[in-house]
Amino acid sequence: MEIDTQFLKGSISLLLLHLLSRGELYGYEILQEASRRSANAFDFKEGTLYPALHQLEKKGQIKAEWRTAENGRKRKYYSLTPKGKKTAVAYERQWQHLTGAMAAILESK
Amino acid sequence: MRKADELIHDVVTYAQIPSARRRREIQRELTAHIEDFVDAARDAGHEEQEIELLLMAHFGDARQVAEGFLHVYRYERRTFLVFAYALSTLLIASSLLMAILGIQTGLAFGFGTPISELLASKHTVVQALDIVAFVAVYLGLTLLETQFERCRFQKAAIMLAAIGAVLTMSCRAMGFHPAFLFYGLITGLFFRAVRLFIPAEVARVGIVLVCFVLAGFSFALLRSPVSLVDLFVTCASWLALGMGYLLMSRLAPRVDAAVLDRLQRI
């Protein structure tokens, strides 16, 4: 099922912070990981991913570092900052609350 | 892959990121991403041409990708534009002032008017402020025009007039009468309108010639008594001013673009 880009835009920070809370990743790995973990439901584009990563970096929630990847090429690895870790926890709580409330509305008759 | 290189180039260009270091980094990051994409597609058994098509389809339109970056770096871009605008204004205004003072000094010298009277007078300070205000308004108009899709000049003029009114009122509240702001606004709007709505350069020169000689004539007559030489020098001085402004209206956008380009490389 294709997901509306507006839905995705609203939740991309949570998605990225959550993915990075499990360890540092570079752009291409993030796309692959999101796609794999969501059974291809999240197939978002580079045009959404990279600006969102740069926005989080500007907010100080993630930091980036160029390092050599397993394939021997230089890649820009992103990881969470302490501020990002706190934001990730807060966003996850908000999301649980929101989806719970939304589910209650959608399931009510 | 030429198309991939073009795509990255387009993204970085449209994104208008002010810092050269940041642009290089985005370019490097997107190149790395494309390398991974191509490797994965090759491993999956796709042909080169097919990979290129897949890449274009996945990446989407360069402008759309750039829009994301444009939004992220909007504040840096605005700060950068204001800085470039201030620098261009100072650069152009000081060059114009030097040129006009040079011509006026030549005229004064030719007609036997003491040069010290011209250069060390309050008039020179007023003229310098007028020129800075004129250049600031002219460049401000060209900058604001880029922010609108339709009726660009009209909207930019209204915005600048509003800014000018607020500045004038603020200055007056502090007991200072900034006549140069009003002068800058009028001359800036006049020359921008001449540049935009009069297509032939000869006609522009003609209009400026008539308007500035008449202005010089009127100002000379305000002083009494006025000699014929004084009248001629004042008219010639105003004409030099007008021609300097007209030349500036032609060169300013180029100088501004060059300043912007230089700053973007830093």
C-alpha cells in the first residue's frame, strides 16, 4: 500500500531518530533499513531523506561523520546526539499516544 | 554516469545553499548514495541503461529534491542574501560616489569654482548619503522582485515604500530628518522604472538627460542671486549625477551577481 507523502513527512523525524537509535547508519543504509523493517511499506525517496537528515543535524539531534564503510568507500554516518536520544523517546511516546487515540476513534462505531 | 552527475549538479544548483563547503558535502553525499544504488542494481542484474532509468525514477525531479534543502537552509540563505546586498550596496555606492565626485571636481575646476568648496562641503556628505540610499533602493528593488511571480516591480516598490515609511518615521521619532531616504526611494524607483519599461537605451539617456537637467535648473534657480556660470555648473553637475545613476542601473545587477557568486564560493 502506498503511503501519502504528507503522512510520511509528519513522521519522518520519528522514523529517522528511531532507526538511528539502534546504531549509526549512512543515507543509503537508512533507506534500506526503513524499507526492510517495514516490509517495503516505507520506500521513501532521497528528496525526503537527505533534507530531513540535514534538518535533524541542524537541530542538533543527530551528528554526522565521514568514515570508510565496509565496501571501502567513504560514507557519511549519522548517529544520535544526547539531545536526539531524548527527542526520540519523547516522539515515540507521542506517537504511541496519537496512534492509540486514532485507533480508538477509527474502531469506534 | 552523466545523467547522475547532471542530477546532482541540478539539485545543488536549485537548492541555492550559500556555503560552498555545505554544497560540496551534499554533492559528495548524493554521489555516495548513487554509487550504492548503482552497485545494488548491478548486483540485482540490471543493465547500465536500465540502472540509469531506475535511478532517475527513484530520485525524482531535481527541483523537488532541491526544495527540501531550500527549506532546510532558508535562514542561512536569507542572511547570506542580506549580507551580499549590503556589500554590493557599499561597493557600488562608493564606486559611484568616486566617479560622480571626479566628474563634478573636473567641472568645478573647469569653471573656476574652488574645489575645496565642493569637496569639503555639507553638500558632499548629503550627496554621499543620497547615493547610498539610491543604490540601496535600486538593489533592494531587484532583490525583492525575485521574490514575486507577477507584478514584480509594483509589489517590490510597495514593499520598499512601506519599509522607507517605517524607517523615516523611526528616524523622525528620534529627532532626525532623513531626507536622503525619500530621495533614494524616488530616484531608485525612477531609474528602476526607466530600466524596466523603456526598452531603448537612447530613450533612457534622453529621459534622464531631460529630467536631471530640469532638476538642476530648478535647484539653481532656488538660489538667488544665480550667475549664468552657476546655472550651467549646477545643470551639468545634475546631468553627471543622472548619467552616473543610469550607468549604475546598468552595471549594478552585474556587480551584485558577481559579488553573490564570489561569496558563494567561500
